[in-house]
Amino acid sequence: MIEARNLSVDLSSRRVVSGISLGLVPGTITGVLGPNGAGKSTLMRALAGQIASTGSIAVDGRELASLSFAERARLVAHLPQARIISWPLTVRDLVGLGRMPWQGVSRAFSNGDRALCTEAMEMMDVAGLAERPATELSGGEQARVLAARAIAQDTPVLLADEPASGLDPAHQMTMMAGLRKLAAKGRTLLVSLHDLTLAARWCDRILLMKEGRLVAEGAPADVLTAERLGEVFGILAHIDHDAGGMILAPVALAGGTAHREARP
Amino acid sequence: MTPLRLNLALAALTAVLFVLSLLIGPAHLGPVASIRALVAGGDEATRIIMREIRLPRALLGLMVGASLGLSGAVLQGFLRNPLAEPGIVGVSAMASLGAVIMFYSGLAGASLYALPAGALAGAFLAVIVLLAIAARHGSTLTLILSGVALSSLAAALTSLALNLSPNPFASYEIIFWLLGSLKDRSMTHVAIALPLIAAGGALLATTGRALDAFSLGEEGAESLGIDRRRTRLFVIVGTALAVGAGTAVTGAISFVGLVVPHMLRPLTNRMPSSLLLPSAMGGAALLLAADIVARTAVRAGELNVGVVTALIGAPFFLWLIVRSRREIF
């Protein structure tokens, strides 16, 4: 459970997140959508306690600001958008870093730690890469390895910043299915996404952001309407439904043309 | 190689080189007589050679080499940059400048303590500037750039001191000191440097956990519960103490901090923390070996150990780059 009240963030004296209040419920995935620069990543970094913000943030009823760095890392895991792997660590060692907040000075791995890492690697379909140097993997594989690291952290709250970007379609689904499994275990998830269909079908709730503000919030079908997508993204979207939920395809810029032959 | 085996091998290598360093010198003392004089005393000349000339030299090689290797490994991990070395944060250059000012002003001749004091003052000035800049702009890149700027400024001011130096002898002294040497150091030098190197080394040694987390970038490290500011403080102050104190008594010794972590990284699991102890011992071994070469390579006189480390280090580094073909990890 994570709650924010009237959260604002200024970066270089520019307001990037503006008066956002939200309450994320355990057992659900909340998707954050919005155009580039809408403040999605900044919102997540503020919720992870990594940048200064005004307003209040509470995790499981405890004020985030009152917690030590280590305590925070045992409550909230943050998967940054920037995918940085600095040394050719094996996938197993890299995922093992996720256990750091729970380990003592000796950093010894218990059987429980190992089991959580294996589970996280299986969830992200990277168990077969366990002994490979992470720097030699493809971009999409690295993304899944880094997600496995955040999952192995085993926190009540997981903030994942564009975890599905750059993944092939099958692994986008693997990613979302993995996050759903975590939700089923009672975790609270906040996930930023750019794929509208993926968001509509896998998230329980959607937060729609524009220019640092929350412009809509609610169930996917209520938030992701044609008018709103036009307003927020400036696109014309084709919206359809099947048994699994909504299908949303951006087909043109609002007021523009719909196919490549018509390009100037 | 398992971590234990690597550490044991390096400890053995360092111990052998330390003893070898004690046994080598122009006095041609036998190994048994040398060790006996060191431990038990014996005839006065041998005792003085062993206890007051060779022992401080070997100890300084050990301490300064270890501090360079350790701080190199820490800085590479912290800055996530395989080209980082103690020189990059500007501490070595500022320490050198501090010492050069002591030469230039003539104070170096007046007191044994003037030179180390000047170098330490330079190192700490560098730290204060770096921390002040880091407090305003938190990024690691800012730290590197500030270090580079500080190094350039210190180098320019050092050149200025050479330009304006009152007599050629003073210039010669400055240049010679800048090349780095373990020659003619006393136990007083050891006593000055040891507590500072120990304190700096202890600070640096505590950063292992944070450095591992920094493998995932600054945001990644923070998400693992690492306090970025505290880590930065420990890295900067630890480097300044360890490298500043080393530079204060031996002059600037290049390449050890850069090369040693590179040589040893492939023998570890690449976690920055598992490189710290091996790099400290590797640095000590390399500097002791280089100092033995410096003493024995030329029949007449002696080379500067900084020249030897650069002569061994630079080609070796090139060879590493060519051999690894991929990125230099």
C-alpha cells in the first residue's frame, strides 16, 4: 500500500510533478500512461524517495521521509528506466544484488535468498541465462534481467519504469504476466507503459498524466477513451474489444492523416 | 580462481617481494645477516642500513602501493568507469602542487615535515573543493569533470612554479620529486603516512557493498538502499587520506591505481567489492616490484619508481586493451 498526498516535484526550478494525490492498492497493477515528459519517471522516483518532493508519501502507513535508506529499500523496489549494467556480472550475481537490502554485513546468501532469485529469474524467463555475463546479452534480455533484480528484492511495493519497452511481443506478455503474479501475491505495483493495449489488458487501474498533472484515473475502459487519447497524446486511436479486454491501436495524429501514402 | 585462492596467492607474492625489497641494496649484505640485523640488531652499520634505510623503504612500498591499488579499485567501481584512477579526482595533482609550493618557498629544506604537510594540505583542499561542488550538483559525472579541472589547474600551477623557480637546482628538485621515489625515506615518513593511509583505507574498505550496488547505476544503487551522499563522502575523503598521504611521502606514482584493478578484475566475479582486497595487495606487490627494478636496473645510480611503474604500466595496459578486444572490463 502506497499513498501520496499533494505530491509535487521541482527539477531545476521547473515543476515536473504537480499536486498529485494517489493511493495504490495491494494486489493490483496500476499503469501510468502519458506522453514523453509528462512526469511519469519523476513521479516514480519521488515515490521511491530518490528525489526531493513536497507533499507526503506513506508506505504501509509509514512516512517515507522518516525511513532509513535500508528500510525504504525493504518496502519499495524501483526499476529505473535507464538500464545500466556497469560490469560483466553474471545474470545470477546481478539478480542477487536485489537481496542486498535484506542481507547483513557478510552479505551471505541464505537458501531463501537463492530461492527468491531463482523464482525471479524464472518469472522473467532469464533462468537459462544465469551464468552468462549480463553485459553480453541483448537489450531486451538485459531489461528482463534488471526486472528480475527488482523482483528479487521482494518488497511490498514495486515501481517499474517502462519495464516492457524494447521487449519482443511475447516477452512483453511474459513481463506483464510476471507482474500479475506478483500482484496475485498481494504486492502493490505501479508500472509506466507506452503500449496502450498492454496497459488496458494487464492493468487494473490507469493513471493518465500530462504536463506533470494527473488528468484521469480509473479502470482502463473508463480512462482510455478516444476523446482522452486525443486530448492527452494528440492521436486518433482505433478502439476495439475482444474476450480478453480492449485493443487500442493509434492510427493517426489527431487531425492528421492515417497512412504512409499520405505522408508529405 | 576462487576469492580465497586469489587472496592467498597475492598475499604470498606481496610477502616475497617485501622480503626481497629488504634484501636488495648497494651494501651487499647477505640475506641471513640482513634479517638478523633487522630483527635482533647486530653490528651497528648493518642495523642502521636495515632498520633505517631498507625497512622504511619496503614499508612505504607496501603501504603506498596498497593505498593506490585500493583507491583505484574503489574509484573505478564508484565512477563506473574503467579509466578511473586516484589521479582522476585531482587529489594526486593537488597533493603534488602542495609539495611543490613547499619546495618553491624553500620551506621544504627547513623541516622534514614541511613537504608532507604541504602535500596533505593540497590533497585536502582538493577534497573541500570536490565536496563543495558535489553538494550543489550530485552527479558522478560532475565529480569526474571537477577532478579533471582541478588536476589541470594543479598541473598548470606546478609548471608555473617551475617557470618562476629561483634557481635551476630548485627546478631539478621539483621535477625529481614529481617523478615519485621511495629512496632515502625514513621511519618518520612511515610514521607520518601510516595513520592517514590506514584511516583512508578503512573508509574505502567500507564502501564495497555500495560499490556493488553502483553496478546498476546511481538510481539502481539508491533503490537497493544505498546512501549516495555518504558513499561519495567516504570515497572522496578515503581517497584523499590514502593517496594524499602516499603522495606526501613518496611523490606522485602513476599507473598503479589504474592498472592493478584491470589486471585482477578478470580473476574475480567482477563484483567491485571482490576486487578491493586483491587490488590493495596487487598494488603493494606492483610497487615493491617496481622499486626493486628501480634499484637494480641501472648499474650507476637509481631510477625513479614512478618512471618504472609508468614504463611497466603503460605498455601492459595497451596489451590488455588489445588482448581483451571487447570493452575493458
